[in-house]
Amino acid sequence: MIAKMKKVKNHNTADVWESGDLGRDIKHARAADKKRGSQIDDALGLQMISIRLEKDLIESYKLLGTKYDMGYQPLMREALKRFVEGEFKLIASEALEKQKAAKPKLNTIKRIKKAA
């Protein structure tokens, strides 16, 4: 006797989305309407912009996107985010160094005033 196989239904959970069981088949893909798109952008804190980039740069991001298994636009967003974070760290580090350099001068002035 041949046992009948029971179909297992995928439940709409984060795990099945993350594993790719749901959401990766192009036949089920469709563009979100403007209202839903705006809601998603608002929830994620995203704002659409327009920028002109060299075609070679875009192609490079597309190639890198395949390596990192992500689209080129999210990859660009990540690269810009990393750049800004790095610049802020550099600015903060420079400010700290200036503060440290100014501190000995203040201590010297205080010592001179105490000695006088």
C-alpha cells in the first residue's frame, strides 16, 4: 500500500520568509501601490531621491550585489551609510584629540595661577 503524502502548508511566518520558502518566486512578485509604498518608506525612514551616477559605477555595484546576494540599490544605501558613520567617527576622533591637546594648556595655566 502506498502511503499518501500529506502536504505541508507554509505558514506566513518570519522563518519561511527568511529561508526563502516564501517571497522569492518572481511569479508572485508585484509592485506595491503608492499608498503601501509610502507606508513602507515611512516605517523604514526612507526617502526616495534622484541621483545621476556613472554607468560603470552602477554596473560595479550590480556585480558586488550578486556577490553579497543583495540588490545594487540596498548595497549603495549600505555603502553610503558606512561612509557617513566613518566620517562621523573621524570628526568625533579629531574633536577628542583637539580637546586632549587643549587640556594640558589649561592645566598649565591653572598651575601658573596657583604659583602666583
